[in-house]
Amino acid sequence: MAKGKVGKTVESLGNFSLGDYLREQRLASKLSLRQLADLAGVSNPYLSQIERGLRKPSAEVLQQIARALRISSEQLYVRAGILSLEEGAGGSVELAILNDPLLTERQKQSLLDVYQSFLAVNARTDNPKE
């Protein structure tokens, strides 16, 4: 099946999108789309849309998918652009926010946005040439 422009809507790590990565992991686990959807507790059409790059899942959904695939949720957070691999860019703070069961998805995203804005301001202050 050929990919159109829509297949590139989700952030990618290099040229390998979140959807491509999920598809590869699903196939490596020898799971059908329907089987993974059942294991992750998401609908089959929704998972299909994630794999095709049409939807950007929440951190909670990514965690459910990671659990079903028996892979690190952090890998999926990085692929989805939720977590950064840049040196000095948080990491443990972001993971603590994402893994806190007492926060809603909206609260988690708000905290991550504020944290990222602080990092950006500090980076500009440290590098006045920018």
C-alpha cells in the first residue's frame, strides 16, 4: 500500500514515524492489528489510524500499547515526540509526569508543555546568540 502525505502527519524520529515503528513492533510480535488492539484496550480502527499516521495518541494510550507489545513506553514517547532524547533535556522529569497515575492526560500534557517552555527559555539564556 502506498503512503500519501497524510502518513507523515505524526512526528518522526529520523525517517521512521511512530506508526511505522508500531507496525514493525506488532509484526515482530506476530500480532494482527485486531489482536494488538484487544491487548492494548483500544479500538481496531483507532490503532489502524495511529499506524497510518492519522492520529496522535495520548501518553496513556502509548503506555497501553507498549504494555501489550512488551516494549518500553519511553521508546514510544520518544517516537511520538512526547519525550526528548536531547542531552540535558529533562528525561526523568518528563517520565515522572507521564507515569504519575494521579494526573489526568490533560494535566500531564500541560505540565510537559510548561516544562518544555522552561527548558527552551533556559537554552536561549545560556546561548545568547540565538
